[in-house]
Amino acid sequence: MRETPAMECPFNSSKTPAYYGSYLAVDKLLGLQTPLSLVEGKLHAHDEMLFIIVHQTYELWFKQILHELNACCEVLEKPSADDDGPDMNVVVHRLKRIVEIWKLLNHQVDVLETMTPLDFLDFRSSLEGASGFQSTQFRQIEATLGLRMENRFRPDYYKHTDMGGFNPEDYNTIVEAEKTTSLLQLVEQWLCRMPFFDDSFWQGWEEERADGATTAEPKFWNRYRKLYETSLSERDERADLLGKFDDTLFKAGAGDFPPAALRAALFIMLYRDEPLFRLPFALLNALIEIDEQVANFRYRHLQMVRRMIGTRIGTGGSSGEQYLQGAVNKNYIYKELAGIITFLIERRNLPQLPKRLHQALRFSSTERQE
Ligand code: HEM
């Protein structure tokens, strides 16, 4: 079971009727902004309030994102999660919600950018070693999505407990999050157990073009590789692309995805119009979109930092702009999943699926298992 923060039911805890302010704990919430430049009731750096509120709203939305991500992981952890059933529908729905939240978070940068660098300097020094870099929830999101230490930009720098780093409790929370099976791993396992190359679906399929392959999967991919080669134009780097095709789909895989998972993902993308593939396709698409939105955040944040502090080092002690640029370039999570788009061919040239598989993909999961 994944860790979800303990929540007290507001209705059970008191006999008084529910009331907007008490249900939402508005008083508590509004008491949580304590600007350091507030001295004897006077706020000396006016924009510090904005700075705090913007960060706090990020943290609230991060909490919601983690809530959704953990729920998605719990569904995918079930070996019985059905590709066309309510389970998968819920996962896709929640992932799409995460995409929308990230869009909102990216817009929030505009609000913070109404603060000028001089306004920021009015209180920046009081932040000392505090930095968004230490947002534990942001790190939990990264880890739950599947960003591994080894794949990060400057992993050595990221995880430390010295000045500008994490306090020991947060550090342990992050270590625990990194140990938990990530969404990426669960998606990979789900892709690898896709049953569509079961020989029973493919009997008699394009026998004459089998090229010596006896089982369905190599038969299909041999044929597909030729179609892919034909689809390349004069201007494409033919040898390079075919080399990549073989490497990604049959040898090394790419990033954290083994070849079998990437083949399954490509198959879903190619035949996404089949009714049973609509949800799996939507799931892959949502993951790629989340990655894109997180990357947008990293980029918008970097631009804001340039405007706010130029090339000065961060309060967290990093090189600031340089570090953030490295993270923008490197810290993608589903880039390799998006990368297989390179291997798509035109819909009209796709091999026709065998009748049995085609039928199995038409919302009849019980038939599929027979
Ligand atoms: C005036 C506004 C801001 C400035 C000048 C700023 C500056 C920086 C700098 C320089 C870093 C690099 C680490 C360091 O040395 O401190 C950083 C990291 C970070 N900041 Fe901000 N930041 C601002 C606002 C925000 C906001 C509103 C958020 C929202 C939560 C945020 C979240 C983060 C995160 C998550 C990182 C780590 C990024 C990574 O490691 O990839 N920052 N920030």
C-alpha cells in the first residue's frame, strides 16, 4: 500500500453542522503565511506575501498530483488491471487531470513574474539556504513518475543534507519514494504483458512473407521493418534510422524501457483506432503530455530565474541558471516513449491485422482470453 497522508474526516470530528470555513480550515490556511519581513505588523517587503502564496499553492497542487499518481499506481499494481475496463479508464482520467494541473502551475509563473528583481532583493537574503530545490513533494512526484537518480542532471549535487540540501527527514522521505515501484516501471510491466502477439490470433497471417520467422511477433515486425524502410524519404538518414529501429525495438531498448515494452507501445500507437487500444493509447499519450508539462515548468521556471537573479547562484547553493538549464535538458522521464513516434508509418500502409486479433480488439475481453 502506498503512503497517503492521514486525513481526519471533518464531519466526524465535530457535531456542529458543516460550515464552509471550518470544512476547509480557512482560518488555519490563512494563518500559514508568515513573511520574514513582517516586523511589528508591518510588511517591509510587499512582494514577500506573493512569493509565499505562490509557493504554497504549488505545494497544495503537488499534494493533489501525488494523490492522483499514487491512486494510478495502485490500480496498475493489480495484475488484473483490465485494459478496456473501469480500472484503466480511471487511470487515464486521473493522468489527464494531472496534465491540467501542470498547465495551471505553468501559468502561475506569470503571476510570480509580476514581482521585479528589485522587489525580490528586498527579502531574498532572508531566505538563506531555503530554495524550491528542497520541495520534497516535487522530488516525490519526480520519483513516482520514474525519474531515477542515475538519469538526473548532476545527481551528486541533488541529494545532500548540507546547507541548501534537505533536512534528514525530507531526505529519508525522498529515499523511500525512490525505492517504491514507479509509474514508469508499472507501465513498462503492463506493456510487457500485452497479449496481442499470442499465436492463436495470428495463425495463417501473411505466411508467404514470414522470412523464416515461425512465431507471430517476429513475423509481424519483419514485415513492419520493411514497410518502415520504404516509408523513409531520400532526405532521411536511412542507415541511422534503421539502426535506431533495430537497437530500440530489438536490442537495447531505450532509457528505462526494454525493447518488448517499446514494441508494445508502438503497436498500440499504430493501431490506436482499434476500440480496445483507445484507452491504452490515451494512457501513453497522457504520460508523454505530463512529461512535456513538467519540462515546460522547468523551462518557465528557468526563464523566471534568469529574469529574477540573472546568473547569480541560487539560495540552494547551485550554480542557478546553469544547473536549471541542465535539468531542463536532461530530466525527462518518458522521452523514450515519445521517441518511438520516430518509427511510425502512414496509417494507409499499415499491415492489416489478422481477423481473430481484430475481433479480439473489439471490446470482447472474454473472447480475447478464450
Ligand atoms: C523568485 C522566484 C524563484 C527563484 C529566483 C527561484 C530560483 C531557483 C534556483 C536558483 C534554483 C536552483 C537551486 C538553487 O540553487 O536554489 C531553483 C530550483 C527549484 N525551484 Fe525555484 N525559484 C523561484 C520560484 C520557484 C517556485 C514558485 C517554485 C514552485 C514550487 C520553485 C520550485 C523549484 C524547484 C522544484 C526547483 C528544483 C528544480 C530541479 O532540481 O530540477 N521555484 N529555484
